[in-house]
Amino acid sequence: MCGGAQGRPEPAVPYYSQRGSVTMKGTVDAKRAELRNHALYDIGVTRVSALAAVLLVVSIIVTGIVAYSITKSQAVKKLKENDLAYIASSIAAKIDGSIERAVETSRLLAEDRAIRDWIRQGERLEAGADPLAKIVALKQKFGYDNSFIVSVPTGRYYAENGALIDVMSRNDPDDSWYYSFLQENNPTRVEIDYNHVRQDTFIFVNAFMKDGSDPLAIVGVGLSLKELSAKFGEYKYGANGSLWLTDQTGTIYLSDDFGQNGHNIRDFIPAATSGQVLADLNGKQSVLDFRGPDGRMNDLVTYPIAATDWTLVVSVDRAEATSFLRTIQVQTAAAVAVALLFVIFFFYYTSRKLAEPYKRAIGLNMELENQIAARTQELAEQNEKLLDSLDYASRIQQSALPAESELGEAFADHFVLWRPKDVVGGDFVWVKPVQDGHLVAVGDCTGHGVPGALMSIMTVSLLNQFAQRDSDAEPDPSRFLAQLNQSIKMTLHQKDKDGLTDDGLDIGLVYVTRHRAVFAGAKFTLYIRGAGGVQEIEGSRKSVGYRNTPNDYAYTSAMVNVDSGDELFLTSDGLIDQNGGEKNYSFGKSRWRKWLETGAGTPMSGQKQHLESVLQSYRGDEPQRDDITVVGLRLL
């Protein structure tokens, strides 16, 4: 067989890479099977069970910690919002009760007619037995530490034992309370006073006894702070708590610790906290916390005393107030421990029960995998045989097609871009020297792959027969196409409308001499690039060999004058139809013509490289859709 074509490039994905992937997959599968047969694989269930047990154990521990934290948080919140206020209100109620009782007693004493008459009559000792007996009885019967009568006319101070112990004097600082109360002219007053004569600090409740609108006497009762402090200590919450009764400056008048009386509250709480406390000592209830010098957390509440302008300050050690949380903590830890033991036992038991069926499942799975591996190996062998067959078919096709050297002898400057979609393809290039020129054809047979390759070999064989048979006649490409159409129809039994096959090809055939080119095409176009630009010579609209192409279909030839330096191009539709670009459109005739218009004057080898680059850039990652063949010839 004579004729020639340029060298055929390898397909985009070489067949030997597919064979290699099958071999590699078999190796990976073998390694997997080997790993799964390892003895350690049987402990998979135990590991899964252990992991689940650990997750549950961690969940239980976290749940216990979170539950305890929430309980502690709510307990502290309840202490601040409810308990402290309740404790303070309870203590304040007791203090208010004692003071109100003392106020009421002092008022009753101020309204006593016998005492009023006795003072009006000049406080005669022989007449004072009954009035003085009443203040003596207040201490003995009602538990007051002091009771007194101070006569305004005489300034005499009668104590709870009925004796005269002092006479008021403006020069005596200890008597300032008396003159201050006279000046205020209020019905009652509660005050704290240190009495040098009694050597004690008292809470006194003073009441005015009047003769009409004129002051007659000041009477009242008193409570010793020493005894009240001891009683006050019974009210406090916990061993480390504190109780203070203060005025608005923070001076402590009463404390559960008698030694703190007379001090300021700033001496016993941090400076930052004491400033806030002093700001709240204005009849307002507030709650805050602080950390003491020992590092222990304390909660503090200020609570106004209704009967006075004093404020009760209650400090509670948080750990003591929430001591019940220790019991909850122990109980929670015990519950978590029991739950952990139960979980460990449960998963130990279930893992042993699950191990046997899981091992059986592994055995069945291994058997199935062995079957799959055997089937995979069988398919791999068949695939390798198929690839070997395709490889051999490719060599046969390349041997049947014209060699590159013959095209090079006809056209010194040329290129052939041949890219089959698969290992073999349906596109072909054919060249034949005849008389004073050469016949050059590019064909695109039905489909691609093996069917297309068979069609291409048959077509090349028929073209060679026609060229040899008509070697003495003037070459006419249209006559060649007509003969090819009839021969394919006869060979494949496609003269009738019905049949097993309907195969054929599109082809462009040009007879090229030094000064002219005669072209006939079956759905093919000849492109001529010369000094005047790019010229298109359209072929006939019918393909060759198909059932819908008439047996006697007349293909037409077109003759064009050419000069030295003109370039001729033939391309199959694989280039035109290749999709790509941003919108995934076909490469198209307009883009192909634009490429033709920009490559004039470049050597054919350079044009081939440029076309390959443009095509690859446009195609990107899109797969090749069809066989691609482009032939370029330059006339010398």
C-alpha cells in the first residue's frame, strides 16, 4: 500500500496507564485483605465497646459536675436573693420588737398619773414611794436593765432602784442627751449612751412626760449592750458570720462580738466593699459579696431597722450557708461511681456477647471480599487482553495509513494534527502522488474507536484501489467520491433503506498541482490562505456511503488557482465540535477561521504547536468529544 501521513500522536490517555491502574488496585486490595486477616482485627468490637464506654463514663462525670455546678449556682443565688433577706428581716424583726416594746413601755411610763403628780408636788421623798416603785418594778418584772425618771423642774435623775443618782448639769458632757432631747421636744427617742456612773453602754428609749404643753419629766427604760450583744450573737448565721447594728456613718453600736462595739464597719470588711456598704446605709436594703482576709467568700446584706435610723448588717460565710452542698457533692460522687461501675460491667458483658457474631460477620465479609478479589482479577486479565488487542489494532491502523515520509516528499512544509479520542480512531489522512500532482484526503468515518478504525482502513484501501485503477486519467476528486460512495454501499450492503448498518464518512479530497487545486468534499470544506486572505471552498452536502445518500449521487469538484506560498487546510468536525471555554460552547467555525487569519507566514510546525496550545487552552478540563484531525500544507 502506498501513500503517506505524518506521525500519529499517542491518545490523550495511553492504554498502558489503564492497565497499570488495575494492577495497582489489585495490590491495594491484597494489602487490605492481609490487614483484615491480622489477629488484631478481631479486637475491633472490643475497641468500639471500650470507646463507647469511655464516652458514657465521660458523659456521666460531666453530667455530675454540671449538675453540681448548677445546684451550687442556684444555692448561692437563692442565698443572695432570698435567704439573706429573710435572715436579716428575722433578726431586724426581733430587734424592732424589743425596741418597740421598750418604746411602748416608755410611753406608758410617761402617761403615769402618779409619777406626774409626784413631780408636780416637788418630789417629796415621803410621797415618792409609789412612783419610784413603778420604775423598780420595770426592771424586776419586765427584764429591763434600766428604768429612770428625770425631773425637768429639778433635774434629778432617779434610777431603777428608786435612788437619786445624779442631777442634770449643762456642764456635764454625759448629760448632753438630756438637754438635746428637751430641745427636740419629740414624744420619744431611741439612742445609745455610755453612762459613766453605770459603767456600761445602753440603748435608751426616752419619752416626754408633759404637764399640759410644758415638759414635766423625761422617763424611759434602757437595755444593756453587754446583755443585748450576747443575745444578738444567738441571731447570727454560722460560726463565722457577723452581725452589726450601725448608724449611717458605719459606727457599730451593737455587734455579736461586744469588743467590736464603738468601732467602724470599715475595720472588719475590705475597703472596696465597705465603701459600697456605707453608700447603702441610708435606709436601703442591698446584697453584695466580698472575700475576707482568710480568703473565704462572704455574702452581706444591709437591712434598715424600721423603729430607728440604724441599719442591720448581716455577714454570712458562704461555705457555711451552703454547707448542704457538701452532702450533695458526696451523694453525686457516689451516684457517679455506681453509674460508672454499672456502665463498665454492661459494656464488658455486651462486648463479649457481640464479639462472636461480629467475628462471624468478619469471616463472611472476608469470604465475600475473596470472591470479589477473584472476580476483580478475572476482569483485570480480560481488561488487559482487551487493551492488548486495542494496542495491536492501533499498530495495524497506523501501518495501514500512509506514512509521514510520503507526505513530506510531496509537501516539504506541512503538519498533521491527529488526535484519536480512544486508542484507535475513525479519522485518517491519505496522500497519493498522481501524474504532476498529489491527491490529499482527510476523512472522518462513522463514530470513533474500533468501529471508526475499521471504516478508516477500508476507506484507505478503496482510495488506493481507485488511484491505481485510474492512474492514466486526469484525477477528478468528485469521481473518486462517487466511486467511494458506491463501493461502501456495496461492501456494507447499504444500497437499500433497511439493513444492519448505516455507516459512512465525511471526507475532503483535493488534487494539488503547482498552480491549481481541485477540491471535492462530502460535508467538508477546503480552506486556502493566500495573499488575499482566507478562502473557503465548500464541498457537497451529502456524506459518503450512508443509506440516505443516493447510489448515483453526483459530487462536484471546484478548481482554484494557487500560487507558491499559499496554504491549504482540511479539518474534521472533531475540532469544530470540541466544547470548552467559559460557557462550555463548541470551538466553532468562526474561532477556527479567526485562527487561520492570524497564522500567515509562520512555518507549519509552529502553526501546529500554536493550534495545539489554543485547543488545549480552550478545552481546559473538558474531555475530548471526538477524533480530531487537521492537515496544513504550504505550496512551494
